[in-house]
Amino acid sequence: MSLSEPPRVVIDTNVFVSGILYGGNAQRVLHLFQLDRIIVVISPPTLAEILLTLQKFDVPEATLDELSDLMQAKARKVSPKEHIRASRDPKDNMMLEAAVAGKANYLVTGDKDLLTLGSHGRTLIVTPKVFLDRMSL
């Protein structure tokens, strides 16, 4: 990460759900993306999971469309080549794969299976609160 480039961040699905439905620190992380203070890294599987999960929570279609448009316009899209098997929950590995492919500085999550890892390669795995503290917010 250069001084001029914002940090590259994979935001886990649970942070999107929490931020959109409940606010708090998760919402503040999402707001940093809207303000171009962070670069969100996504892969096709992670984006699909985020949108499908939000649909299950009955998030309005307009909100889903807005989020999808924002992700298509601003997120750094990657196509992971490496298959990772580091998390004890196999469904979480797609977030690690996106982080590696996108050279993410952070993976922001509330998922204990990922948080237990602490890091993967160059990517720190942190909660929304820890991430905001590191961003000095």
C-alpha cells in the first residue's frame, strides 16, 4: 500500500448484513467505501454471496441494486487463482482467496472462524471496530 493509495479491504458478508440492517461500526466501514477512503476487493463468488445473503434478509431490491452498482463501479474485481483451505469453515475460504488475489491489506469480518486466524499472508483479519481504530476513526 502506497501512501497515496487507500488500503485494499475485503469486507465479509456479515459486515455488509450488519452495516445495512443494523448500522454501527459495520455501517461506518461501508461508508468508508462510499467515500473512497478504502478500496474494496471483490471476486465473483464473494459478490454473489453478499447479494444473495442480503436477499435472504429481505433487503429492499432498490438497496441491492444500489449496492451492486456501487460494487461494479468502485470495487477492485479479482479472479482468484489460488484455492485456499485455511479456515475451519470452508465457506470462508472464498474471502481469503479474494484477499490474496487482490493483495488486500485487511479482511474485515465478525466471523470467529476467520478472526481466529488473525492474518493470512499479508492480510490482517480484523473486526470492524479494530479496522476503524487502525484507520484512526
